[in-house]
Amino acid sequence: GLARAEKLSGIRVPHIEGKGLVEEHLLAAHPDIPYRTVVRYPFYYDNFLDAMKATKQEDGSFLMPIPLGSDQLMHAIAVGDGGPCVAALFEKPADNNEKTIGISGGHDRIADYAAVLSKHVGKKFIPNTMTWQEYRKLPFPVADDIGAMFGFFSTEHFQRDVALTKKLNPNVQSFEEFVLANLDKFREAYA
């Protein structure tokens, strides 16, 4: 699930808002389900290989697409690392009943994501200085939604728990571990 961004932070994020409404409906419509645990995911590391791929600049460097500046922290996880967390919750349903659990493989600065990619991919990656508000004004169809999403990610309302995630899935990857495990894909994506 995902929390309703607008309700919590005042930032309207259509794709997150829809998920939040579904979550609220399911919890309200089915109070008789004996064990109800909500699992909330963060940004996916995998996005750096496709949907949020860094863009090559004239000087050969790659501009990170995340419009949060270099020092902003952002939670993220590998897509494949979430399933084992959910499976661990199913193993002890009574311990997690009526809880909302935010999972995350890491809570790193945007500059740290860029540094890891630079170190291992062998190209220079630089953080984006654009704000999420500026990103919302870009001339493509989902710019407003994506920019607002990053705005919500930067608020205190977007909480995830790295330590709990590591307890649920001891093999959860850091971003660096994910990059190393997928180095061929990253080098091909940023050739």
C-alpha cells in the first residue's frame, strides 16, 4: 500500500493517491479479516535501469533524474527484495496484525546514489539540482505526478524502516550491492 500523500502532506500525487484510497477501502470494507498488515514500498533501485534512467549530458556525464538535490535522503529497495519481507510477515501474522510496515533497503542521499553509480559503472553521475516543484512543470504527460511523488518522498510523512526490513529479509540489498549484482545491466544501460 501507500499512504494518501495529499491527506498527509498536502501534495497531490495521483498514482499514490489512488493506491492510498484502495488501501483505505480494503481496510474499512473488510474489518473481519483476522490479520491485516499493510506493507508500504519505497522507490525501486531498478528504476535507475529504465523508468528513471539518468540522462547523458553533452560532456559525457549522466544527470540523475531525481529532482531532490544532492543532500536529500531517499528510501529505496530492489524490487525482488520486497517479496521475502512480505513472506516473513506471513510467518508471524499475529505479531504484525493491524500494523503498517514501510520497507526499505537503504536511506541514502541522492549524491550517494550518484557516487555508487560513478564508482562501479565507470561514468560520472551527477545529482539533479532541479527541485521537485520545477520538475512538475516539465512538458511531458506525467511530469506533474512524478515531481509531486518526489516532493512527497522528501517529507517526514514518507517513513520506511531499514532496520526492520533487514530483520524481515537479511538478504536485502543496499544500493551498492544491487548495482554490483546487476553491473552488466547498468553498464549496458549507460554505455
